[in-house]
Amino acid sequence: MIFTADITTKAKPLSLHPQKTILKITTGLVYKVEVEFPTGPCGLLYTCCYDGLHSVWPSTDNTWFHSDGMTIGFDDLLLKTQPPFELQIFTDNQDDTYEHWCQWRIGMVSQEVFMARFLPTYEYEYFKKMLQEMAEEERERKEASLEAPFSWLE
């Protein structure tokens, strides 16, 4: 799944309050992040992403992405298992004349079998649980067959 947010931010230099956009996501694992800056903002459009009070991208507090005519993209791992299932994207346009636009793209997987591809320790726990469940089912089948070994004769 790819979640996107197209964000247009009006010109407002020296603003003390950046614009906040809520990006609704789902439970799962973020594995890819992209921020597209079209040609035009000349590095005057700043953006960052928070999960609650924690700065996620960029990870350093009080820092922002800014660029012109390029996409910042990278692989990352953020496991989101607790609500609220949303990210807060902040933008700040330092241009005194023009509004500017950027797009955030968040790649996520939500099923455990796909998460295992990105988190080897998660994979181990997932398959350990699956093997335990299979062993339990096999034990239940054996017990049932001992109770009625020739069920077709009944």
C-alpha cells in the first residue's frame, strides 16, 4: 500500500506556526518514504513528519527536508501497531510571494507474512508462532484419532 499526501502551502515567510497535514495510514510496517519537491520552491518549502510528538523524518529533532526539483526517497522501517493510525506532516513556506507544493509517499505492508520480509526477527517470531499452531493442530488430530481410530466403521 502506498499512502500519499499532496500538500500546498501558502506563502508566509517568518511564520511561527507551520501548516499541519494529517496523513491517515493503517497498522503495519512503513518500509519506504518519498518526498517530492517539484521545480519551483528553490529550497524555500520546508517539510517534516511526526508520529505523535516524535520526529520521524528527518529523525533529528527541529530539522526539515527542503529541496527544488527532486525527490528525496529512502528505505526505512517504522512499525506502527498502536493507534492513532496517522502521521502528522508539517510544511513551512518561506517564500514571500508564491505558494508551493510537495507530495509525501509512504509505502507500507500490513500482513505479517510481508512484514517478515523486512524484519528478520519478526519473521522468526511469526514462523515460530505458526509452527506452534501447526504442532497444536497435529496434536489435536492425533488425540481425535485415538478416541475413534476407525471412524469409518461407526
